[in-house]
Amino acid sequence: MAFDRGLEERPTVKPVKGLVYILPEGFESDSDLAYWVNTCVNFVESLPPKPFKKRPALK
């Protein structure tokens, strides 16, 4: 499955919690790509809404 063969840990200057890079082998087929897109959408939809912040008025 795409999950097993498509993940890669990439060192960064500052690690980003929860960031995952997908190797090209992880989304070679349309079904593999759909899996990752659906996984991301489901994750984002599970997050609580961010509080509204009032922007300062323009001068």
C-alpha cells in the first residue's frame, strides 16, 4: 500500500510536527494519490475550528 512505501523522513533545519513527505512511489497510481488526499482531508476535517481573530483596521 502507498502508506508503507511512500513515507520518507526528511531532516529540516527546524522539525515540523506532523509533516510527512510522500515519495513519488507512494502516489504512482490514481488510487494511491486518492488515498493520500483522503487521508489529509479526513485529518483536517477532524481538527477543531480556529478561533476568529479580529484584524486591525487599515489606516
